[in-house]
Amino acid sequence: MNDTPMAEIWNDWNRILSGAQGFTINKKFLNIGAKVPLLSLDIDIKSFYFLWLELYPLFMNSNSNSIELIVDDSDNISNCILHKSNKDGMYTEAIKIEIDKLPNFTTNLRNVDEIYNILGVWVKQRYNVDIGNLRIIPLAFINDFVSIYVKYFKSGINYGFFEMIGEYFDVIVKYRNQQMLLCYPPSPFFDFISKFDEYFLNFSYFAIIKAFRSYLPKSKMTITFRLKDGSAFLSYFINISQLRISFEFIPIPDYIFSKNTSSKIEDKIFKFLKKDCNTKHNLIFQIEDITELIFEVINSQIPIQKDRFLLIEEKFLNFYRNIGIPWDMDPKPYIYNNNFRFWIYLLGFYINPRKLSFWSIPTLLQSFLSMFFSLTGDTLIITGNKFPNLTDTKKIDKINGFIFSMNDGMIEKIQNIQDSELQKILETVKNKILDHSEGDNYKKSKNTRSSILSQIRTEFSDKISFISSIVWLSNDMISKIISILLLDFHRHNRFAGRKLVRIFRFFRKNRYFSVFPENHLYKKVKNQNSLQFLKSITPIFTDLHEF
Amino acid sequence: MNNTVVIAEGNNATESLNNGLNLLGGLSKFLSKEDRVLILIDLQCPFTCPSSINQETLNALLSNIKLIGVSKIQILPGVMWGVDQRKALKSLGLEDLIQNYGATSITYEDLYKFSAPIIESVTKIICLSQIRTDPLWKLTCSSFLMWYFNPPKKRWKNISIYKKKYEDERVQQVFEFLERKIPTLYINDCYFLLTGNGPFAWNTTKSVKTNKIIMSNNIMAVDWITYEQFGLDPTINLILKKALEQNLIDIKSINLKSQVQNKNPSIKFSETEPTNIILEGLTIYSGELNSGERYALLQFLFMIKNLLFKDSSNFGNWAIIAGKNPPDPEISSDIIVFGDSAIKSTKKYNFRTISETASEMINLMGFEIGVGETLEGDELEKAILIKQRKIRQKIDRTRKKYSGLIATLDNIVQESDVDAKSDKEETKLKLQMKMELKIDKYQYKIEKLRFNIIAKHKKQAIKNKLLDLTLNKRVLEIPGNPPLGWDPLIFLTYFWQNKQISTLNLFIQISREFYSFPRFNKGKIRASLKIDKNKLKKIEKEKNKPLISKNKSEMKKIENELKSNLKNLTLNFKKNTKRIKKKFV
């Protein structure tokens, strides 16, 4: 039993519970390590304790005493666990309750509010505990979770951490939408992630996270979370390679927290991490601000309305520009240096991340994209490693297609186009092009990327559904843009800011990006010198009152 | 005229249009193989649907026409002032779309070409109108779009040159076109409906899906029903109003075929009052606005509300003046005079000039230079006291310092022997003398300062009597009766610095591709400014002539008075110094 994955997960959880219980009694944390159940991430008890307290409200309501009913396929209760928590809201004890001792409730298990009321009174009488949550978990759900865990940890090393999270999410969505995984009061986070299924056809978190993972650049960094007003810091060394992402827990030594020196704890942590991990990207996030942002997102209605979406964007930009408070990094890019920025200003580049015009950027971007790109209608976005080869007899590379249905400048629906359908369309277009071509020169002159996209649009509109525009995005460009925005722009390098120019260069090259019809905004980006274009748009993104 | 109007719905625009055509009895009832069809499409500004035509509706319409196999399909994009028709079509990908159906696009020049006007050969017209909210008639619809059969210059000629009423002219032009009696199918496409302040103000608009398309062979009937569908009084539309007055429409005889299940969502209409448009720091001063000016001003305000959304925070206070005889703005900052009538009627307004006489006090590294506001009576006394404060503080400090020293000496004297006592007494007297001399010097400075300040303010008051005006350079005139399309935007770019209006600049750079902005002649503007300046100086000179000699004598008088006062003061000071020295020696 002890070797089974379930026992492993249960042991991890029990170790945390005993650590939390120890703190509740002795008011002191023992310096012992633990593993985050299901994720198998190393952590110390103190950090887990505070991390739990910060994140728990995202999942359940603040009274964390809860009762869990595990039900089998025929809706029979097979197990019941009472989770008791201390005053802070951290679980300290898990009590298994014998099923035959539970009060009789004849009601359907879907009536969670009724069951909650019955069990609430019973638990209060029997264990003197006020329960805050009731969770009904199908056994199949637990088995699915465990099998995902086994799948990713069978060799001891996790090769797909993000993909694993995606699969966990998909399982949650599946059971919630089948009304099998139930919570009372409802969980804001689970409710939010389950709503997407209705509006996005063939939606899968696994697919999205897998795609996102493939775009992540190779890098090494440390990420530290500041917990509970600085009472604990949780640090990980993250190594992203092509094959895997590894998380290494870095315990912060006690001397960092000694009050002998005047420097800030964050600075001392950065110094320690830079020395210990030898990384060029070291980030600290205040977990409280992150949960606040997540709350903003998960409290939105799906589909998110335009005003709400703009507000969320503003909050994220405000988070980013407030470097030093909700987040920080070390070493900081030169652009944060006033002297350096002064010279940049003299050259006419108004770049200052601290003065990012968070209140206007989302509205202006929305306006410009709505004006020139798409306010309503369907847009087909095709992605792949290479632009579909339709001008000669060679085989067409695999490409992915998505239809974005827009209304009022917002995405209303995303539909994944089946590979076979897309290939059929491309084959038809290819045959037409080859039939009409009279010679190589003719092919080159007539079949530009734009005209090919136009023909795909016509064919797609005839065969599947009308699309107003079509966009080609190369996978290479997406990963390079992510790399520039996340890493290169934030490097401690004098020319890091220039990397932004490369983004516009990608849009200028047809092999990376192409759009039909070529709207005027795209034409402007395509025809103007990238550096000049950056110069002309930086005052839009920056609040000017500075020196 | 057939009075059948159909309202159709569908899950997409294609379905809605096909359902509508079926309800009408099929497109073949209207078109035959011999027909040369002209389709007027709504491309007022070349942005995506519903700012302009819904491409899917056009695609579905062309596909239906192709099935009938008419002899020719021509497409005329109805564009606003300044927009290039072909470029607009291309930028939306419509050129390719219409070519797929063997149709060709034509321009206004082709339509009314002197040698062979296409309009003469057209046998059937289809007017495909995209419904949007509008400040003038609340909704754009077929009767709104029919005006676009005329080229922009012809549309505005009588209004801007012969000063005809905008609304009347618009109604007349549409009726004139209808007199050609070419059979027309009117399609009011409200599958997507643009609400709020229309296609120029994206931050205050919303695209609403109603899934409906309304169509008929009768322009009056189709528009009447469209207005009613959205809970509006159809007589807001002046064409419908005139048609009703002339008995061109019989409401009771409208045969409405509706296949509608969904209710219309609530719609926010355009703002119709310019002063209700709020932008940071902006005050709007509007006089009597005729309908054309009101329309142009609203379109201008909608545009700048979007394009200066962020940039307006860089301007401080600013104002827009429009209409005939607007109120004189109270602020003296950046002022935009919009339209010919405002330019003409505000030529003699106070904001046009600024006075140079009220010189401002400059504070340079703690030193105040200049007089500032001229003061009299108590206020002047208060200002003098403030200026004298530092010297009075010096007197206090001197008194404190020397009194302390004398008190210490007194203490020492009591404990010293006789020889030392006399030495100390001598030192004490010296200190007392020094103190009194210093205080006397400071008193002299205080009085001197007082005379100087009074004289300065008196001189300034006399100078202020002279007119010294200069043209307010922070006034921008946007000509036009009314200023049309996006033309006014170009004037703004020369008024503010590039970095101040970066969003507007970007928009202009992008829209230059399809919009022909007027040339901004800097030299001409500078020359007219110079003329105005010279005129102003001339007037100033004439008005100041009788005052100059009088002022000169008054100034001399003040200077003499000041001299004699200072002389007396210096004499008194010297006397006092002697007296003090005598007292102690």
C-alpha cells in the first residue's frame, strides 16, 4: 500500500498536516521539507503553510473546515473525510468518518446545499466543528488524477509539468460539467475554468498549455514568492529546456532574515540567488498581488465583456509598471536607470516601463485593432512551422487552423479546425494554383503570400463558413516574440530595448506573418522602418511627464 | 411601387439574407439575365463591419446574383469625403471578393463619366446599407446611403459654397436621384449594428448582434419599418418626413412579412449635443450651429474623443469654439476655432489677443524679477511689508545678538576688578554704538525699499494705461463651411508637438493610405498671422498716441518724487549716524 501512488500522495499530505499541527501547538515551524501533493514539488512546511493561506480563497471560501464525500460510479458514498483547520485556515487534521455513522440523507447528491446543511449540523454535534465547505468527489475523478500523476512521474522525473497541470484542469472541467465534481459553496476558480468549454469549441487546457510550452524559450531563472507580508519566501530555480522544465526548491538561509544589516530582505535574497544559482533572471513576486489579479480574472463573466476585459488589462499593466512593489527583478535592465533613459529620451525614444500608460494602452489598442483589423466577423488564423507550400508539387506541411469569431472587438468563440478539413482546402487551392500556372515566372509574380491567403479565404468561405480575414502566424515568430517580451527585453544589457524593434521586423517578413486583406495598420508596420515605427509609437505607450 | 417589406433572421448574415430574399419571393423576381446591376455598398469609412458593409452579406448577395446570371454586376462604394474608393475597397479585401463573382468595382468618375456615364446603362440597383447609429437621423439606412450616389464634391458643393441648408440639400439630392426611377432593391443590414457614437469613436461604441436584415423594393417603406423596429419615430428621418408630407408613403398599405424570433437588444444612440462630449481639459463653447456644422462638429468631437483619449492629458486646459456668435472663452490656453462661421464671428473676441502689459514676476533661483500685478492701497502696503520682512528679521537678529553680548559683559563687569571694569565698560559702549548704527542702516534700507516699491507700482500703473496687445498664438482656426471629413485632424498636427499627439499622428500616417488630407500651407498661415499682427500694432499705435506724452510727464514726476524722497532719506540717515556716533564718543 505504501508504494502505491495514492499512498505517496496521501503521505505527502499527512506530512504537511503534521507540520501545520506542530505549528498550531508550538507556534514555531520545524525546519522540515515536504512535497506538494500531486505536483511533487519540494517545499518547506512554513512556505506551504503561508502559500496555502494565500491561495485557498481562490478555490474555496474562507472557513476551510470541510467535509469530503468520495462517491463511486453508482453515486454511493465510499469514503468520507473531515478536514479540520486551525484558526488561520490551514488544515491540521484529516479525520476519516465511517460511512455507516453518517446521518441519513435521502436527497440526490446533486442537491449539495441540502447535504451541506444536514452534514453541517451533524458535524457540529459530533466533532464540534463548523464546516465551511462540502466537496463531493467521484472516485473516478481521483483515479484520473492519480493516473495523470503516475503518467508524468513514472520515471521519477517530470518531463511535462505544465502539460500535467493542463490535464488536471481538463479532468476538473470534465467532471464539473458532468455535474459529478461538486462543491458547496461553489469554488470561484473551478467555476471559472469550467466555463470556457461552452464558448470555445474543442477546448482543451492540455492543448493550450502544450502549445504555450512549445513556445517557451530555453532559459534559466529563479522565481521567488513573497508570502504573508514577507514572513516567508519560497524560491525555485527553474530550468526550461526543450525537453523538460525542472523546478528546484532553493531554501532561503536564516541569515538573510537577520536584522543586522540595513539592506532589504529582497536585495539579500537576490544576492544569495545570483550567487547560488548563477542566473541572469531573478524574479520576486508578492503572492498577495498575484492572487488579487487572479481574483479579478476569475470573477469575470464568460465571455468576458469588453469593459471588463479592458479593466483586467489595465490591472495587469499596472502590476507590471509598479516594479519594486508587487514584483521585482535583479539585475534590472538598463532602461530602469535614469541616466541611461535620459540619453534614450534625447534620441526621441520615450520608453519607460515605470511610466507605462496603463490606463490608456488597452483602450487605444482595442480602438486601433477594431478600426483596422476586426470588430466583428470570423477570422481564420493558421499557424505552422512553414507557410503552406501551394505553388509546387511538394507535400504540404502540417498547419493548425483556428476560427476566431469576433463581436464588438472581443473574441466570442474560438473553433479549432480539423486537420483533414484544412488539408482538403489547401489541396484544392494548390490544385487550382498549379492548374492556372503557366510557368515559374508567372507563379512567382502572381502567387504572392497575400494572393494565396486570398484564395484560401475564398475556398474556405465557399466550403466551410464565411471568413472576413485570414492570418498566417509562424510558430517560430510566436516563440521569438515570447522570448523577446519575457526575457530579452528584461536582460541587463544596453541594447535590450532594441529587441522590441525585432518584433516589428517579424511582422514585416511574410514568412513569419501575413494577413489578407492587408489592412492599413499592417501596411504601415510593413512599410515603415521598424526603428522609426517604434519611435513614433513609444509616446503612445508612455506617460510623458517625466524629466 | 410594391409596399412589401420583409424582416428576416438567421444564425449568420448569409442565412439572414437568404431568408429575406425567399420571403420577398426570391431574387429572380427582381433580377433577370439581361439586367445590368449596380450595387451601392456602404463604405462610408473603410473600417471593418459594422463601421462599413458586412462582407458576408455582400458575399451572399453576389452569390445569389451569380446564380441568376445577370449581364453585368458593378459595385459602387459609397464613401465619405476624402476617402479613395479603390483603396478603401482593396484594404477591406472587397476587390478580390467581388472579382470572384465576376463583378467589377466602379468609381464616381466612371458612374458619371461625361462620354459614357454608367448610370445611364444601369437597369437595376441594389442599395446595401449597413445600419449604424447616427447623430443626425439616429440611424443610417437606405435613405441615408442613397445620398452617397453623388460624389462627395457634388454632395457638399451647394452647402459649402452656396450655403444651402445641409438637411434640405441632402433630402433634395436623394429625391432627385429617385426621380431617375431605376428599379431598386433596398437592403438594410442590421445583422450587426454599430451603436453609440458611430465609426469614429471606438471607445464609446458597441457592436450589437441583432441577426436581422430588412429589405424591400420601396425605400420609404423599408426605412419606415427599420426605424420602427428600433423603437424610433420614423419622421426623425427628414426624407421619410417629407415623403409623408407629400403622401409618397402610405403606412397602412405596407405589407410586412416578418420571420423574427429574437427581440432587439437595447441600443445606445449617438450623442447629439456637442457640449455633452467630455474629454480631459476640454471646454466646448458653441454658438448658433446649423445642422451641417452640428453634424461636422459632432463627427470631429467623436474622432478626437478616441484619438486624443490619452493625448488630451498633455494639453492642460483647452477649448473648442464653434458656431455663430459663440461665448468668449474664459481660458486663455489652447483654443480651436471650428468652422468658417466661428472664425468670422469671433474675429474681435478677447481671446484673439493677449495683453503684454500685465508682466509676470519671474522667480529665478530665489530672486524675483519684474513687478507682477500692479497694486494700490492696503494690498500695496501688504506687499511692501512682505518685502521688508527679511530686513526686519535682520534688525531683530542684530538686537538679539548685541543685547546678549552686552548682558554677558554686564555680568563679567560685576565680577571684575576696577581696571578690567573700565575696559569692559568701554567695550560695552562700542557694542551699543555698533548695534545702533546697524539698526539705523537697516531702518534706512526699509524706508528706501518702501519708496522704490511704491514708485515701481506707480510706473507700472502708468505703463498699463498704454495698449500693448499681441496675437494669441495658441489659437487654431479650422476653416470650412463646415470642415469636412477628417480634414480638421491635419490642422491639429501643426498646432501641437508630435510627442503630444502621438496617437493622432499614428492615425493620420495610417489613414493617409486611403484618405487625401488637405495640404497644410504653413507659409500662408504665417503670412496671414503677420498681416493680423501688423493690423493689431497699427490699431495699438493709434490708440496709444494721445497717451504717450501724458504718460511721459507723469513718469518724470514720479521719478523726481522718488529722487527727492531718497535724497531726504539719505540725509536723515547720515544725520542719524552722526548723532549716534556723537552720543557714544
